[in-house]
Amino acid sequence: MQVLEVEQLQKTYRDSGRVVEAVRDVSFSISSHEVLAFLGANGAGKTTTIKMIAGLILPDRGSVRVVGADPHRQPKALRAIGAVLEGNRNLYWRLTPEENLEYFGVLRGLNRRVARQRAKQLLERFELAHKRKAPVQQLSRGMQQKLAIAVSLIHEPQLLLLDEPTLGLDVEATQTVKRLIREIAQEGRAILLTTHQLDIAEELSDRVAIVKKGEIAIEESTDDLIRRFSGSAYRIEIEGELDSDRSSKLQHLGASVDRNTIHVTETSMLYSALEILKPMPVVRIEKDQANLFDIFLQMIREQDRD
């Protein structure tokens, strides 16, 4: 099921008499159970796009559909959206977790009884029940972030907008938040994830869309993207140092040798190198594997050269 459909969004601003194209012809979609990492450098158009999806900015052209409804004209669409903003801006710090959940539940159209019931369930699920009466400002950063996610789910939205959900968290809190995000997606929600922590984006996302100068430069599955940017080279690490005979044969093959490490440039060369190395013990074989950070950095450098 397509939860979010964005088609040919455009948004232009005027700045000191100059026309700025913040978003140009952006199109993508997210299905239920899916996490889309929406990435880009500062000023690429991410925030403007997200604000148009959330109904906060009216696009000049194009359309947004959330569960088939327009967030700019139909309240049904807005009720289907939950958001976690960077810095826990969707929480009242002087209220308790319980009060925050009940308040935002009523604000989202729930009656007080249902809001109270869902608040209790979410506090239990997010392991915050023991802190339900404590002011939010007294909670740890990790607890605050868990509460922010809980608040975004109080009205059971089908689309969740996550902005830097793990920023500033320690290792344990980061693992907890990542687990919750996976669970939320598995329950059938669509998630739009924006973050500068590219290792988090790579780990959590099913697909990646990279925005460049207001346009989507790349959009494909995370696995396919990494596979496409990965090379065909291998690194072989052996136990001990090579003898001169094997070293000579490997260099003749086209491999490079550095004491106990051999680099080969393609798969066919790998098996020939392993034959030469027999029966020497091999410690590890690693493929030249790209990651989302490498891919993103490459695209930014290309943008700077344009």
C-alpha cells in the first residue's frame, strides 16, 4: 500500500530580488512497512520538501498524497501523519510524559479516555511507565527521544516523519531507538527518515533518496545502491609474510603485495591468487564494499564541481 505519494513538487522563493528554486520536480513514494532515508546536504531542499508533505508549506506545483488525501486540503491526511522533530520540539518540557501523551492525543482528535488509555500503553511499551510523573526536563536525552516517538504515535498515524531521531544519544539509547524504528515499520507504517548520521540511515532504510540542488539525484533500494557503488577489488590478509616466489607469482598475476596483505582488482584474479597462496593460512578476505557515507560524499563532491 502506498502511504505517501509525492509528485513533481516545486517550490520557489525570492531572496533579495533573486529567485531561488528550493525544490524542483521532486517525486517519490513510500509504502507501508518501508523506511525511506531522505538525504541531502544543507540547503539541498530536504526541509522544504518535508514541510510541503506535512502541510506547512503550499507547493507552487505538484502534489502530495498521504493515504490518498491532500494534507493541504483534507484533514484526513494530517491525521495520518506523525512527526519527531530534531531536538524534541514536539514535547512540553514542564509537563510529564503522561501529560504530554494525553495532551497531544486530545489535540490529535482522540477523546480523553482513549488518549489516557493509549498513553498508558505507549509508556509501558517504551519502558517509560516508571517516569510517567516526572517532568520531561528531568529525563535523560534517550528517554526524551523515546517519549517524542511515543507522542508521534499517540493517534496511530500511517506515515511517520523522523528528523535526526538518534542525534546526541549514547550508544545504548541509540540501539533502543533503532529497535523501535524497526518495530514501527514492521507494524505497517511508512517512515520518512532524515539524518546526517549516514551509518544509521544505511542500517535502517529500505530505500534511499538523495536530494541535490532541489532535485532527487538518486532513488533506489539501499542494498542496490551500495552494490552499484561497490568495486570488484578484494583484500586478502594472510598469517605470516609471503616468500619471494609466491610474491613474484602474485605480482605477475597483477596483484599488489604489501607484506602479509594482497590486493586483487577483480573476482577472477581472487581465485588464482588463492591457488598461489595455498597452503598458507588466510586470516580474512574482504570485498571493496562502499557505504552510504562514501556514496553521499562522492555526490557532494560532484555537486561542488558542477
